[in-house]
Amino acid sequence: MADRSSFFYFCTIMKFPPWTSVEEAARLLRQGEVVAIPTETVYGLAGNAFEPKALAKIFAAKERPTFDPLIVHISDISQMADIAKDIPEEAYQLAEAFWPGPLTMILPKKDCIPDLCTSGLPSVAVRFPSHPVAQAIINASGLPLAAPSANLFKHVSPTTAEHVAAQLSDRIAGIVDGGPCQVGVESSIVSLTGDVPTVLRPGAITPEMVKKVLGRVAIKESTSKPGEAMQAPGQCDTHYRPQVPLYFGEVPANAVLPENTVRIAFGNYQGVIPAAVNLSVTGDMMEATAKLYAYMHDLDDPKYDLILVDPIPNQGIGMALNDRLKRASIKTLP
Ligand code: AMP
Ligand code: MG
């Protein structure tokens, strides 16, 4: 925690979000503080990946259990070898194809990465984000940055700096505003530690895209059938839930909806009530992905009793939307 004379302390007592520049963020990170940074997927809560005390601050600020490992962010493909070992050729092929970008790879970890970062796993998650501000902060700090999404555990991930401020302002040393996130959903995660490259979490880099590069890909069952058992660290069934109950998918014919129900539409689907907002009138998946979390934040207001979200095709990046929305959804209507 910063000392009482600091700008952070001033902002905290004045209830101002601790807005921070790239240079100041880099300085805070080198001092072991945690800072929210923009990336193209969602905002991340960054700390020095080599420093257990900084990692502990990340878990504490988010109230995230330490069994849920963190992704380490780098700003050059060559830095992969600073934190991972026994890197297979396939990792370099994926890096060439999709980095910088919304792809995280799981690789065997080097000893310099603390166990706290990987929740005791012998592997580490690595990503090279494409957001220029994220890259500038990593470069200026000179550190690989561990950064989970900058939200409280199990809450909806932030896609604007204001989303971060609303949840974490008084818990972190800084927030760098890089505008709204372009992708809007967490990175695809591909493990390269087993026999076959395996998608652990769907995202903007789809299994088909990985297969095109590597010629093979497997999909972990828990991500193709979300909303069921928790099978791996971080694959919580109830991740991404707003406070207002959200129901995703077709509404059963006999359902009685609460009076204050609000609907997030997709394309030209005929919902049971008029739409409040539409993820994409033309059914564009990328547009829908970029807008989803902002709508979930906006409509997560106690004046509503229920948020309905229209069905979305479970293909391509739609798999990522289905995965997150199934985790966010109550299983049956009240
Ligand atoms: P996020 O909460 O978006 O930062 O994503 C972090 C997620 O990455 C975790 O919840 C895990 O599902 C996954 N992850 C991180 N490190 C590992 C690892 N070493 N092995 C498998 N999955 C990992
Ligand atoms: Mg998260």
C-alpha cells in the first residue's frame, strides 16, 4: 500500500480514481505496486511477475483465490524464453501467427516465475498483447507483468477504465486509461504442455485458426461444455456473473418473467420482450463481443430484476461469447 503522503492516498480519500500515465505506471510497477492497464481483450491488473509481494497484492485487490493462476504479459516474442523453458516449435509458430494479440499460451515455467503466479503449477501462461499502451507500459517498466482481469473475483471483466475505477479505485495504485477494449473478451488460452495443443478457454483466436497454423488442435471439454463442473484452475462455473440475475438463451414458452426484465438482443432474433440494446443488429460476432461486457456492466443495475440475453451461434468467436454467457447465466428462470 502506498504511504500517506502519496498521490494514491490523496485520490483515495478524495474518492478520485487514481488515473495514471504510462511513465508513472511503469515507476509504480517497478516499486512493486499494482496498476490497471488497458489491453485489447479486457483491462488487466498488472504487477511485477517476478515479485511475490506484487503478485500477492493482485490477489488481495481482486479477492481472487490463489488457486487461480495469472497470465504473464510480455512485449516481444523473445521474452517468452525469459519465463518459459522447453518451448516447443509450435509455440513459436503460434506466436508468429497471432502475437501480438489475444492468444495466451501455457508453457513449462522457469524457476524465476514464483509459484504464486502459477498457483503452484509447473506451467506458466504467457501473452504478448497488441494494445500499444500495454506494450508501452511493459517496455517502460522493463518487466514481464502478471495481469488478470482488473475486476473483483467472479465479476464481469472491465472493458473501459471507468469499469475498473468503479470496482477497484481505492484498492490499487493506478489506472491507465487506454480507451474501450477492441476485442472485449478474455484471451483464448492454448496449452502446449500436453501431447496435442489444447484450447482451454475460447476467445478471439478460434480453434480453427490454431488448427490452420499447427495442423491439429484439441478443445478441452470444460470449455466446449461451459456451465458444468470446475475442471481446471480458474474454470469456475460462476465466473463473469453480474449482480442482477442474467439468463442466456431461448426463453421457455411457459416462463413468467419479472416485470423489470431487460433484454440484450443479438441480430434479428425475435425475443419475448422488446430489446433494450442490441449486441449487433447485423449479427456481427466481433461487434457483439466488443459490446457484451459494457452492456452487462450498464444493465447490472438494481432497478432491474432480470437481464435476458438472446441466443448467439456457438461458432468461431461465438464460442467465447457462449462460454462466458453460460457461466454468467442462472441455470433456470425464477
Ligand atoms: P484471467 O482471469 O483472464 O487473467 O485468466 C487467467 C486464467 O488463465 C486462469 O483462470 C486459468 O484458467 C488460466 N491459466 C493461467 N495459468 C495457467 C496454467 N499454468 N495452466 C492452465 N491454465 C492457466
Ligand atoms: Mg478474470
